[in-house]
Amino acid sequence: MHFAFTDEQGMIAETAKAFFAENATSERTRAAMADTGVDRALWQAFTGELGLAGVAIPEAMGGVGLGMVELAILAEEAGRHTAALPFLASLGLAAPAILAGGSEEQKARLLPKLASGELVASFAVASADGAPGATLGDDTLTGAALHVPHGAAADLFVVVATNGVAIVERGAPGLGITPLTSMDQTRPYARLDFGGVAAEALADPRAAANAAFATGWLAIAADALGGAQACLDRTVAYAQERVQFGRAIGSFQAVKHRLADMMVAIEQARSAVYWAACAIDEGSDEAEFAVHAAKAFACDTYSHCAGEMIQLHGGIGFTWEHDAHLYFKRARSNASLLGTPDWHRERVAGLTGLDEAA
């Protein structure tokens, strides 16, 4: 099977590539890291000037009306530059949940604001005292949620409780938001505490949760793909410039082998990511299998490539001034968020019946 972008998808990819290369600079990312983890100017340009924030939101609700392939293209390019944006939280998790599980009124009220960037949303899986058990009842929510991406910067939250999915607005009485110290400062986490906070239940909680997880896994996988590609590109460029023993280090066979291994793994991850995106768009029976496989493989690839980037850059790769640590931290964040690669492989085994055979 031969997969290629359509002309429209190719144009989106080139536009996004140029946009992030020009605007998501290391200097701006580091400035956002020292603040809330969001480059507000970049977010406004992405949602307003570029107008692609609503790529997977229907046109009737203020979006562009495209699909998961286009969402993956944008996530890949954002990941290539470790952009300090709430892309995953707002567009990869919260928006799909509302689109799939919200009432018509909820969708009409919230999705245009998410597509325009007027609102930033995040997604949380609630717990009670660190263990599953938070409940939604009488339009209130109790419990807590950890590791909420860009939680300190979000205007509203889509919260998965044990008995439903609900929307909680920032500033609602009873909502506590505590920024957490996060390894990846370009995607900082927060803790949410729900002390009987006012919550608005979504109409179809199962559909909301399923859509959020599937799209979120895909967005993380695509982000990982872009980051892994950047690690390879930067390391190849360095290997061509760095001279050791009178030769560019890229001419040494051992270095060539490691770079080639990175390239092979990235191409395999690319196939997995866009297979998953196509499967979701087409409503394929393989979609669940594909997205678990993509999340596991792309995140493992990113972790490997980020580690190789540091090793092959030598001493400079360990410094704060070099961007290698930004990619390494994002790789670790991607691998742990919404299920580790091992967890996703267990889901793949279960879907194929391998766990029963074992």
C-alpha cells in the first residue's frame, strides 16, 4: 500500500512547517518555560493568523472540518520544535471529547471558542485521594486529578469521573488548581482538586472519553514523531560539522550506524502514526489497534532518538544552553502521559488475543 498526502494535506504540512520554523524558536520556548509553559503570542498566531486550530472541528462549529491526518500533521510539526502550546490539552483531548459527547448546545457554545483560541481547555482524569473513585452528582464534582497538561493555563476542563464526564470552568467555587513541578516545562502539569465544584455533565460520557483518548494518543504519537525527526536532523547536521581526529564524526562507521538506526525507527513510526490517523478517519475496525500501536512505537522511538542525540553531541548535548534536553524531556513526558508504551503494548496484545495465548 502506498500512502501519500493529498495536495491539500501537503499544503497544510508545508504551511505548518514554515510557521513553526519561523515562530517556535528556542528563545521563545525558553521564555514560555519560565512563565506558564504557554507561548501566548504563538498560540494567538496559530489559532488566529494560521487558522488551523479547528482543523478537526466541523465548519458549522467554527472549525476547518478536516480530520485526524491533518491533526497529526500539525502535531508533528509542533513536536518538531517542542512548541510551548496547549495543542494536546485543548485540541487533542478536550475538543474531541466535547465534539463526540457534548449536547448540541454545548458544542455550539464551546467548540467555536476552542477553534478560535478564545478559550484554552484541558483534560483530566479525576481520582479521589489519588485512587479512582471521584464521582459526579447533582451537578457537582468531588475528588482530584493529577498530571493535567497545561492545567494552570486552561480556562475550562473536561473531567473524566467514575460515573460520567463533565465540564468544569476555571474560577468555579470549590476548584483548586496547583501547578506542579514538571520535567517537561513546555507542557507543565497541574493538580486539580474538586471540592464539590459546579460541573456540567456531557450528554454522552462514553463517546466523549473514547474520542478524547483516541485523539490524544494520536496527537502524542505525532508529536513524538516530529520530535524524533528533529533529533535526527539536528544530530546529522552536527555530525557533519564536528571534527574529531581530523575527520567529521559523521564519517565514522559507528556514528553512521547509529544515525541509520534512528532513521529506520523514525520511518517505521511515521507509518504507524499515519496508519492510525487514516484508520480513525475511515472508521476502520483497526483504529483502536492502530492508535495503541502508534502511541507505543512513536514514543519509544522518540526516547531512543533523544538519548542518541545527547550521546552523539557529546559534552555540549548535556548543557542547558543546547536544546537536546528539551527534546529528551518532551520524549519522557510523551511516554508517560495517557499510558506508557508497555501499557499500550498490553492493549495491542489483548486486541490480538496474544495475552490469552500466553
